[in-house]
Amino acid sequence: MNATGQYRLGLIYHFAGRLEEAIASTETALDLSPGRISALLEAWRLVGLVMVHHALGQAAESDAALSRLIEEYEEGWAHNIAYALAYRGEADRAFEMLGKAIEYNDPGLTHIAIEPMFANIQNDPRWLPFLKSIGKSPEQLAAIEFEVALP
């Protein structure tokens, strides 16, 4: 399995409640690319570690991964950082980072309306106005008309 697949396996373990395996799988992703860890892979690894360490109650480890993620990858990963913060239940910081995602024109915002990682903040009174501000509210999405023509 390649490094990206190993990372995704870590996510599957995480959401299946197999947290120790999630950490091991996420860390193994790095072992598959020794000496040439890409920034992309490292950022994904940090996102995963922020969430899984939080789920395990390992606040210091989660905070350390989050600090490094923000310090090194904020501009390209604001949307992902926002959902890691949302996962941790930090709504204020998540919305702050979503504002930065707009500022940075983060492509992750294209699918934010269906992103399950934001579940912890979807009942926040700021959620729907935020979606509306970027053209992704349920009403705006429902109003899109399209036709599919089969060849």
C-alpha cells in the first residue's frame, strides 16, 4: 500500500473507533516514503494526528500536531485545519480558520457543505450564514439547475 492509502486507512480506523491502529497507520504512512516525505503527506499526517490524539484524550500530542500544522501549512490547509478544530469542538477557532480559508481561496471549500468533519459545528448559529456567504447554503445549492444528457 502506498503512503496515501496508509493515511486513508488510518482515517478508517479512526472512525471505526480503533484509535491505536489509526495512529500506527498514520505514522506508517511516513515509513513508506523514507527520505522523501512530501509536504502534502506530512500535512495529511498532521491533520490525522490532531484528531486521533484528541480522540484518545492526548491533549498535549494533539496540540503539538495542531501547532505544527498551523505553523507550517496554514495557507494551503486552512479548510483542513478548520475541520480538525471543529472535530476537537473548538467552534470559535474553526470559524476563524474558515475565514482564513476564504482569504486563501482554499479549494476545500468547494465541498464543505457535505464534509462530515464539520459535524460538530453544523448546529452552531454561524454555520448556515457561513455557507451562505460562500454560496453553499442548502437553498443556494438546491437552486442550481442542471441537465444530464446521455450520449
